[in-house]
Amino acid sequence: MKILVPIKRVVDYAVKIRVKSDKSGVETANVKMSMNPFDEIAVEEAIRLKEKGIAKEIAAVSMGPKQSQETIRTAIAMGADTGIHVETDKELQPLAVAKLLQKLVETEKPQLIILGKQAIDDDCNQTAQMLAGLLNWPQATFASKVDIKDDKVHVTREIDGGLETLSMKLPAIVSCDLRLNEPRYAKLQNIMKSKKAQLNVLTPEKLGVDTTSHLSTVSVEEPPKRKGGVKVENIDQVVEGLKKNALI
Amino acid sequence: MLTNIIKNNNLKKCFRQVKNYSTIIKPERDSKYATINNQDINYFQNILDKHSVLTDPSDVEGFNQDWMKKYKGTSSLVLKPKTTEQVSEILKYCNNRKIAVVPQGGNTGLVGGSVPVHDEIILSLANMNKIEGFDPITGVVTCQSGTVLENIESYLSPLGYTVPIDLGAKGSCQIGGNVSTNAGGIRLLRYGGLHGNILGIEAVLADGSIIDCLSTLRKDNTGYDLKQLFIGSEGTLGVITKVSMITPPKPTSVNVGLFTCDSFDKVKTILTRAKSQLGDILSAFEFMDRPCIDVVLAHQQVQDPFDNKQPFYILIETSGFNETHDSEKLNDFLESIMNDDLIVDGSLATDTKNISAFWKLRESITESLGKEGAVYKYDLSLPMDQFYSIVEIMRNKFEGKANVVGFGHVGDGNLHLNISTPKKPYQKEIFDMIEPFVYEYTSSHRGSISAEHGIGSMKPNHLHYSKSSNSIHLMKSIKNTMDPNNILNPYKVLPN
């Protein structure tokens, strides 16, 4: 079985996000970038399935500027077999990503697609669902446990008030939640090897996909600054303050 | 050196004390010090506001004990001044009344230097936490001594600068305490110690006089460099109220590698290679042995980095300003240590998540050991050839009766030898197995019995293992000149 793992290069989670001065988006120049943490979990899960002998091959795919190749190499260092880069400097929205992935499925022929439930930059949480719609494949989102037996995938999801277990037939799409696994550290030997790995570089044009965005960004604003607290002398003032601000 | 000591009568006495006293036994209270009364408290309440004079035992309790729960005093008064003038007035009064005082910063020290031995009043600098200025051209920051180290870092970071000192305790320790202790830490390898990075100090002497050496100049060669006296004097010569410090530009490209080795000799070889091949971008070279990793795994949310357990783990950090340049250097270095079989396993972190996970393995050792039970801590500088031998010697000596671990700033020749007895209190028998043996061993190899933690109340009687009697004599006369009534942090640093 072949697994396709779509991964995204995002602003590192520890970076303090700054809005561009023209409010068109967030600043990404000279900002530390890393693999989307949820996608890292997806890569790890694919590797575990390979280690169990369930999967034979893992292909990692990323879309975006040239630097996305670093992210693909990180996945290869962790244990992915091959890397595909769909190179574009245009901003891609989830629908475009899903359409590009749909095209790749035709050539790569994966039985399973595992990806993060959302990217930490835009928090869209749409790609898995849109791709399932386009391919007409079953999907299980927010997986916290994945089991594959014969041609069936059993996925446990954390929902309000308990756990839900879904079962679906392959080929299928799984999106990962935080508690699915803890990604491994790539071994140095593999990191060095991954630097020399050959990547399959494509473009949206080559794949014949129109990535024109149907949405336009009006304005990106920082959340309002938190106002400082005030010191009060006694309980009465606390109550008074709460009443005045309509908090009770 | 040993013969000199035995010739000297005073030191002979202290040598005997070494055998009779272990760290948990306190020197007796000196009766020359006054005990505080209501009149004193009223006086202090006039200088400070009422919220800054703590007398309620439950408020004072936390100030009386160190975080390891190893040292405990019986003070009944905490003063929290906000200004240098208030510190001056307090000390002037205490000096006249012969009230002993212990200055306290973040109370994160490891040698009992910041808690009272008996009933000394506690002068907490916690409310003196203002950053007063920063020069974006020279990179010099000036702040009050109670400023928490991490707050200085958060202040500098958006301005593109960073503090030249970094410790595990950065979230609670204060810059004044760091300077008084002459704390070392992780970045010493790259930026050097505080004697070089502190450009100026304002301090209050025991008699209340304010010594303004708050220079912000890189070069100032005018007479004796008095500020150096306060760096590392552990609050025995004066209370530091302000510091100015040169700060380096914050590196924009950081990589952290974690490696395992099957022998300490290989750790040494990797160190020399890192120095020559990484050169200017090398910013940390830390090591920890496997028992350290085991303790961290037991107490922290971290994963064992590699399946294959090895006796030695090394953490190497590079910091620079050009990612391409750094990774080229790093790749050559990594290939060289891999091809020569110097490492068993390794990994490289470039994203913040893994970088902090690797650092957590190193930085949470102290905290994790503290959760186990009593920890006997020795902070030694040793030549590379004896660096790890002392850990092995002690491990054999204890034959499994205690967990003997070694970690530290191997790049600076600084070993932290920690002996832990899980679920047990501090015991005299354990001290007797360690001391004075560890000190004698260190001294015989011309090492230092305190590389970066200081002397505090733990080691005054062992000072002679690293300092000659003439040096100790000179230290005593300096102390006598600056604090003739010996009210500042008594019973500490210098032997009786």
C-alpha cells in the first residue's frame, strides 16, 4: 500500500506573528519556518504504518515556494521514501490544494492519504474534507488512533463526551489530531541523506490545475491589545467594577 | 599547598572544622548581632510603605528557605525596597544597630547564599525590577538589580538583542543575583562571563554609602575596577542595586544537535572538532550522562531521543546570522563526526519545537533531580583528563546506594557532579562519603571547587581547596574594609 502525506511549510509555532504594514497578510520574510506540527504527526503515523508492514511506500508532497523543499526533506529524513514538490509562488487556498492533490492521486495511486487536520497558519481545516469530496473517498477527520486491518481503516476520534470510532474502506483520507502520536526525531544519518534526495518537482500548470483564488483578503488585523488591570482596595470595589462593566 | 595550610594556625582550625561540620550543620549565631524589635520594624515601615515590610510568618516563610529545601533560616522580617535610596537608608540603620542582613534576588542559588543562616533580615530586591534604558547603538542595557533575567530577554528580543547569560532558572532568577553570584550558564562559551559583560554597577555598602560605578562604557581604564569586586562577592561586600550590561545582537539562525557517544574520550574529540570546525557559530557544548536522561524522562514530558541508550549525550548549539553559511559549516562538522564514528546516534533540530525538546533534556536535569529527593551538588572545574573520572570514582564508591550523575558545560570545563538519594532527606553519612574527598580530588588536580555556583554557606570552610591562604587573607581584609561590622550576608563565602 502506498501512503500520500501532504505537508505544509508554515511559520514556526514559536514565532511571534506580525502583521504586514499594508495589512495584506502576516510577515513571512526572515521568519523561521517549520513543518506544520499536525502534518508532522501525519508523517509519523505513515512511518509507523510502514514499520508495521502495512504500508510499502510513503510519498510526501508539499506545495509552495522553492523553500518548501526543505520541509519535504525533513519528512524524508524522518522516513518518507519520496518527495514531490508542486512549485508555485502564488498563495494557495485549500480548494486549490485539494484540486492539486486530486491530480497527484491519479499518478501516485495511493490507497491512503494522511494529513494534518489543519495548518497552524490559516487554521482552515478544509483540505482533507475538500479532497474527500473531489475524490469521492471516505474520510475520517481528527484521528487520535488509526488501525488498518485488511482493506478497512478504523479511526478513533476525540469528540465531546468521549471517543468515536469510525470504520471505512480503503482508499480513504485521514486527518490527524494532536494526540495521535509523538513524532520522532530524524536521525542524523537520514538527515544527511535527505539533503541529497531527488525530488519530483511539478507545477500547477504542468498538472493542469487552475489555482486562481476565489476569495480575496480584505484586511488582516492584529487582535486588540489587552488592557492592563486595575488594583482595587476591597471587595465592594470588585463588585462595583464587575457591575459597571456588565460582567455580572 | 596543603603543607602551607597546615602551617597556618587559623586555617588549621578550619581544616578541622571541615571534618566536624557537614553542610547541614550551621555555624553558631554570632551574639554581636542585634535581634530586631518593634521599634526597628516601625523604622522600616517609615522608610518603605507597609506592603513592602513583611512580618507575617506565612509571608516570610518562602524567603527563609532555598528552593531545594536544603538551607533554612529563621528570619522574621522581609524588606522589599523599590529604590537605591531606600536600600541605602535600610543598610545605614542596620549598620548602626548591628542588624545582620541577607540580600536576596530570585532565590534560585545552589549554595545557600541567598537565605538567612539564622535571623538575618531579608532584603529582597524583587521590587527593584525596572529596566531603565537601552542604547540601540552600543547594545548596553541598564536595569535595576531585581529585574528577572527572562524579562530582560523579552525586552531585548524585539529590539534584536539578547542577554549574554542564560540559565535554567531564567524565569525566576534576577540579574542582581546573577551578578552577585557571577553565575555562568549556557552562553558563557560564546559570550564569556559576567566579569566581561557587566560594564557598570551601582551598589550600596554596609554603611549606606552609594557606590556609583554605573558606567556604560566598554572601555574605562581609570583606577581600580571596583565593580569587579561586587561580581561574585555574593552580597558580602555590598548590595547591588543597578547594573549595566553589554548585550550582543540576537542570532537569527539557530541549530541544535543532539548526539550520543559510547565513551567520554569521544566527547572530548568532538569538543575539539566543534571548536575548530564550527568556530564563531558554536554557542553551546553541553553534556549529560545516561543517568541524567533517565531522571529527566521520569519527571518531564519528554521522549527518549534515541532507541539505543548510550552512556553520554552531547548537545551542541550553533547561533549565527546567516542560515546558509551556518548550515554549510554544520554539515561539514556533522559529516566529519559521523564518518569517523565519533557518535552512535544523532539528530539535528532546526524547528523551535525540537530545539526546545532537546534543550529540555539538558535544562530540566536540576529540577528533575530535585523532585527525586536529597541532591548533593558539586560544581567543579576540572581538567579534561579528570573531567568524568570523578563521576566514575564516586559511582564506584556509592555502589548503587545513591544515584551519581554527571552533566554540565563541558565546553567550559565545568562539571556538575550530583549525587541523589531518592526519597531521603539530607544525611550526614552521605556528606561524609563525599566531603572532603571530592574537594581534595579537585584540589589535587588544580581544579575549582566552585566553577559557577559560588561559595555561599555551603563551602566557606572548603575555600582553601581552591584559594591560597594569602588570597583568603586579602579577601578578608577587603571584606573588613567594606563591611567592618560584618552585617552583610554573614557566615558565608569566607571561613571564620
